[in-house]
Amino acid sequence: MSKITSTQLHLGEAASAGSSTAAQGQIWVKSDAPSSLYYTDDAGTDFRMGGITLGANTATTSGTTINYQNIPVGVSRIIISVNGVGSGGTSNLLVQIGDSGNSLENSGYVSQAWSTANSAVTSTAGFLFTKSNGSANVNDGNMILQRVDTGGTTWVQSSICSYSTGEMSTGTGHKTLSAILDCVTLTHVNGSDTFSSGSMNISYS
């Protein structure tokens, strides 16, 4: 139930915007946890309003994937941060994105990564975070995913990552999803190397 006081406007939560009306926009509160403020234009496109949301810092000390799910509709930028992330293998770190109820997509990426000591590598299975990942490496860096269309399905990627060996890698890429993004995951190119050290987090706006 909405109410107005002398200093505040209280809006009730809703799962989605109402029906669109030509030449009118909507400001409403989405029933996330916690709730989020949205603007919806007269074409029915949702835009999440407000500052940066920081996810849950997650240890990367076991398992083959680290998942962040249920990212809100309307997000236009995601930063993926790794802090001392290592594994026992040599497969490069890989980020995948998904949609439609946290369903990851593992094809259709255009991704390249370069390092200061090696030539470029490419991937169509995800966004490359590292170029030359040794079994003793621990990795620190950020990957930025930026939405480039109002529909929320096309994303471009840039990243920079340093290794404990003194090397550094950079990467770029793009990917068009089949629906609006709602999840990201960190894994390895081979899908089987196990994380052994460090932590990671995401932030979005």
C-alpha cells in the first residue's frame, strides 16, 4: 500500500510494471530482496534505478563453478572481481552469462585474451578472464560486462587480470543472449579444474 507523508513517498512493491501507456512512464518498486526502484518507459523497457549493488563475497576454495543468480532485470553494468583466485590446474578462467531462469549459455561468445608474455587465445564458450593460467598462479583482476542495447540481451566485455608470476592479461569480447541476463558464473575453460584459493564478488548497477 502506498502512502505520502510530509517527508517521504512510500510505494508498494510489484513483480513487474503495469501496462504501458503511450507518452507516459512508470516509476515503481520491484519486489526483489531487497526491493529495487525501477523506471519503465512507454515502450515497456525496464530500467533499474539507484546506485551500485554489491553481491556476496564468495570463497573460491573448492568446486568447479562459482554462480551468481537472480540478477535483477534492468541492470546495465556488472563488474566481476577476483582476489587471489587459484586452482590446481592450468585451464584459463572463464566467465559465462545466462538468462531464462538462471540458464547459462555456453556458445556464441566472441572472446579474446592476451598476456604480456604470450600471444592471444580465443573462446566461443565464454569470456576469457586469463590468457596463461599456471597451476601455481593466483589471479587478481576485474571483468566489466556492459549492456549495449535497451532489450538487455547484448553485452560487451573487457577485463584485466594480473598473475602472481608477474604477468598480466587483458581481454575483450561480446555476446548476445536469447533473453534478458539474470546470472553469471566463474569457471575454467575445461570445466573441470577445481578452485583452491581466493575469493570473488560481483557488483551491478
